[in-house]
Amino acid sequence: MRPALRSGAAFGLLALALTACGSGDDGADGGSSSGSGSAAVASQPAPTGKVVETVDVAATDTTCVPAETALPAGVISFKLTNNGKEPTWLYVFRADRTVVSERANIAPGATADLVVELPAGAYHVACKPNHEGDGIRQDITVSGELAAEADPRVTRAVDDYRAYIDEQVDDSIAKTEDFVAAVKKGDVKKAKDLYAPSRVGWERIEPVAEAFGDVDPKVDLREADLEEGAEWTGWHRLEKALWKEPGTLKKEAKYGDRLLEDLDALKKKLPTAEITASSMANGAKELLDEVATGKVTGEEEAFSHTDLWDFKANVDGAQKVYQLLTPIVMEKNPALVTTLDTEFAELNTLLGKYAEGDGFVAYTELSPEQVKELADAVNALAEPLSGLAAVVAG
Amino acid sequence: MADFSRRGVLAGAGLAVGAGAAAGAGLMRLTETETETVRAAAPGGPIPFHGPHQAGIATPVQDRLHFAAFDLGTDAPAEAAELLRRWTAAAVRMTAGQEVGGGATGAELAPPDDTGEALELPASRLTLTVGFGPSFFEKLRLPAPDRLRELPRFPADKLDPARSGGDICVQACADDPQVAVHAVRNLARIAFGTASVRWSQLGFGKTSSTTPQAQTPRNLMGFKDGTRNIAGTDRAALDAHVWVGREGPEWLRGGSYLVARRIRMHIETWDRTSLKEQEDIFGRTKREGAPYGAAREHDPVRLDRLPADAHVRLAHPDSLGGATILRRGYSFTDGSDGLGRLDAGLFFLAYQRDPEKGFIPIQRALAARDPLNEYIQHVGSGIWACPGGVPAGSFWGEALFS
């Protein structure tokens, strides 16, 4: 993971929730804000369907009044006009207080839209002047059926991707069970061999897991990103024990069990993941971001130096998304297909040069020139891949 | 063109190119001279991208620099040409103060084409100047111009390969550093997949002037150096010493050879040097910048009045059989070096018609004898052939690929 942006942001926002937002605020509000910048799956991606209803929201520093509170299911555009003296934040919450989406920092006098897709259910619209406190909340009720997804190719891509996620999480869990068994036995050599393979499934679908904000920091946080006083758990804790302090390995066994419990919790949550063609494409882009900022720099695996395993898994995960979306991209932008086919192939060929056994050579064996060559290939792929989401949505 | 406006200048530049092509060089020169006047008169405004020469050479020197050297990741000339075509399209827009491609706020779900940090900023006299290094021609198996050869090693060079060379260079000059950085950043982004930045250098203050009336800006040693620079309006001197003529391949005519040197200054030891020694080393006074034996900065240099090994004397054309260059260097500070010393100096940029009659003899003389060498070290180096001006509808170096 790339904790500086991910769990770092989550921790930061938790702190924000406790201080700036006041004790009355719930954690869900804070968790959502990180979603707007990083985790495309967490906060709802911008809907692409036709707006079925536009609702004016009149806001002041003390009031928040939607023009209508009974709405049809579908894409709703909330149009907030800030008549107050302070900047305000507009939220749509589900009944369970999780965030559907938000619009930040709407200046006094300004008007801003928040477009969301709402299935039938109970929601709150909230204005939060100065991003302080609980906000001023209004109940709204949505009824009726969402329009059916028009494009069967999209439905198929999403279904296939769900199957892929399940498969990868199962694979990661099965290999982590073997890994943890070796840890418990104190078999350092075997545990070292099983460490990197256990992470492959996880690394392939990481952006989906990041949507469930609490899982990621539990299983994949690096020591350097640990908040003071927080407990360090997950793969990297075991990595350090194995490579730096193997004598302590048996004492770490309970963290192996914790890792398996957390992965199991992830597996249980997967059916609730909100997955669309856009969120898939954004996830692929995020996987390449992970490579560019964490793996190509050798920061992810500080002790084992197995970064190239993660690198390849991230690329595989992005390529899977691309392959599932290719029929749609082919129709809308065939040139992008040519470019992405070429760049994926080039990056995989380059990675192939460092294959060893079932995996890869240690990151520390790469020369600065080889790292630069990999970084160039990542940039060459990531730049056109960043256009994928707009193509599949448009 | 007294009634200056962005639109007016652009229209005027287009006219200059069109008229020149139709009616011959005489008319083109007349029109260009007019444009030159506008350029000097309009700080913050746009400088025409198209013309008989690339902008950013004879153009009055802007305040800030972002220089970048790129390496190609391809050996296919068609891919390099496509990159230069896309770069030119972006450069035309950026030098006019416009956003790249579909702009900084396009489709909501796509990353914007333009990175956005130059929004609302004026064109700021941005110029983008491109050159091709010896490795460019090797990689693409294209015939290199005769005079484009790797520079010889000079005594006391301590060149860092990571700050030297590069297949393609881009010199971005502007009065606003954000505009220059924005330009290089967006070109680098366009290049992903074809070329990547090998090294880059920011320059925070100009050290040369191509405007004859202007005072020469001081370098970080506190001195005015290179005061007898070629003026951007001195057509005869530019033709004689800067622009490549018929001796060069067609694509290079009207272009120039660029030499860049990253010259680290040992600022701290220099600052402990007496005023007299500092002045003796340069051969000019510190406050006025007058050469020894003269009263004013721009007074003629009388070589016999200078110490035999003074910097000014060694580098003077009269000492070197007429070797003359157009200087366009910038001061840089890249933080500190971990020993409490500034990592600072001069990013020296010189344009010339022939390096053998420009930088090379000058640096040979300086490297051998200049007492300034005790306080400086050349740590980066590069040479590039900068093609001639880009006509409207064409792209950088197009003639090279046809």
C-alpha cells in the first residue's frame, strides 16, 4: 500500500473527526473525505447516467434546506447555494451514516453541484459550515427502481471483475495460511519463501480493499507510517521480524492470526463493494500509482526487498481491469487499445528480465539505471492508463 | 504596433512569416525588427513562437530558467518526430499564454491535459528552445551536423554524467518561474513513453543581457561578467557568430549550437577573498563593473590594462582570435551540500555558430590559466544543435526527418 496517502490520510482524518469536527461527529464522515481524493471505490464515483431530478439546497451558516425531500431513485443533482458567510461542505449520507458523496469547501455566495446515484432508501443531506461539527442534517426518502444498466458489456465486465476479486482474495488467504503456519513453527526460511507469494492476490486488488478503509492499515501498513501509540499489525510487521529479528518470530505468531482474521473480514465485506466500470478503471490507475510511488522506489518492502513481486501483482491487477474493459474501449477509442497493449507488453517484458524462480530478484539487486528504465516504463503505461476511466464512462 | 495586445502580436508574427516567405528575406527582416521592438517593450506579454529563428536565443533575456535534458526511449525517427510535433503544438499554446490541449479543466472523469499551475498567469515572455545532442543522432541513426561533437575534456572538469548530456534539450525561459516550470512539466508529461527527463536545472536569476543598453546582471560572485555580450538586435554579429549559415545542413540554418555548463561556485571561499583579489581575478571593479583602466561597465576593454591572467582578458575575443559567443546563463542554488555550503553557481548557456570558434577555444584558455578556477568547478556539461526557426504549421526539426 501507499500509506502516506491512504491510511495516513485515514488516520489524519480520524484525528480531524475528533478535533475539528467535535466529538458528536461520527467516524464515517471523516473516512469519506479521504475517498474523494484517493480511493475511487470508497466514495461513489461520479455517476454517468442522466440526471432524473435536480434539487436546490439553500444553505446559510445555520440552515440547510433541500427544496424536495421525497425523490425518485436514480441520478440526483443537489445544487447548493451558499447564502452564508462561511464556506460550507455538502454531504449525502446513507441511513447507516456512511457517506455516499461530498462536495467540499463551497465558498460564500457560490453555487455547487453534487451529483449522486441513489437507490431507494433513507438518506440525509447535510451542510457543514466551516466543516465543523455534525452539520445541519435533513432527512430525504428515495423510492422506486434504478434504471437498468444499459450496456451488457459493462455488466459482464463488472461481474467478471467481482469473480476475479474473490479469486484473488481467496488465493491470498490460502497462501497466508501457509505463511502463518511457518511463522508459528518458527521456520524462518520457509516463512521467508512464503511471504511475498502470500501478498500477490492482495496487491492485485488492493484499491478495492482500500474502499473498506479499516482493512488496509490493519494488514498492509509500513512501520514508517505508523501513528505514534498505534499498534502495528499486518504483513510488514511479520516481514520485519523475519528479516531483521528472526529470533522474535514465535512471539509474533499472534499477528499472523490477526492478519488472517483481517483478511477474512475483508472477504466478508467484498459483496458490498460498489463496483462500476469507472471505479474499475480508476482502480487500475491507482495500482499504477502504487507502483510509481512505492514499488519502483523500493519503499514498500523495506526489509525483504521483494518489491518486484508487488510491482508485478499491481501491474497484473491493472491489466486484468483493462482486459475486461477492452471491448468497451475498443469501440470508443481504438487508439488507446493499441497504446495500452503496447505499453503493458513493454512493461511486462522489462519485468520479465528480473524474474527468478517463481518470483523476482531482490529490489536491491537493481542498478540505478535499471530502476530508471522501470520508472520510464511505468510512466509510459500510467499516463495513457489515466485516460481509461473517462473513456469507459463517456 | 504601439497598440500592444496579445492578439495583435500573434497576428503580427503570422504576417511576418507569411510575408517573409512570399517576398524574400529583406521584408522578413524589416518585419522581424518591428517584432523585436515589441518584444523588448512588453514584459509579461507573449513572444512569438514562430519566426526565422527559434525564440529564446536572441530574445531579450528573461528573468528565470527551467532547463531540461531528455533521453529518448526509442530509436525510431518516426516516434521522435511525433514527439516533436506534439511538443510544438503544446509550445505554441503555452508561449501564447494558453492552456495545453483540452485545457486545465476538461472532461470531469479524465485527468486534465494541462496541469493548471499557470492558469491566470500571463505568457510572461515564455520561450521554449529545443536542441539535439550527439546521442540523438546516434540513437536515431540520422546524420549529425559536422560541428556537433562531444566537447573535449577540459582540465579540472569534474563532470557528473547524471547532470550531463541528453538526447534533446529544452530551454524554458520566462519572467515568472512558475510559467517556466509549468512548460517543462507539461512537455515532460507529453513525452512519457517516448522520452524521459535525464536531468534538469532551475535558474533563478539571469546573469546576461542581450539588450545593449541594459546593465549586466551580477553573478553569484557579485560581479558583472560577459558584459560585452552579443546584442539581440545586432543582426551582423548574430549572423557572424550565432546563427548557423550555409555551412550547416538545411534544418540547422538559422539555428545555433548550444553549450551548457553547470558551474559550481565555491561561494564560501570566494567570500573570504579580499576585494582586491576578487577584482584582480575578474579584471574589473566590483561596484561599477568597469574593466580595469576604464570608468564604466560598457567602456571598451583595453587588454594591456588588465592583469595577464584576468578572467576578462582570457575570455576576450581579442585574446582568442575573435572567438565570440552569445551568453544566456542563469544563477542557480540547489539547496545546500550537507557540509553547510550552498550548492550554487552559474548555469552557463552559450549559443554560437561553431563551437570550435566559440566555447571551445574560450574554455581551453580559461581552463588552463583562469585564476577563477580556484573558486569554481565545472560539474555538468552538454552540447546540442538547435534547429532554425519553426514556420507556422511545421514542428521542431521537421526538415531533419524528411
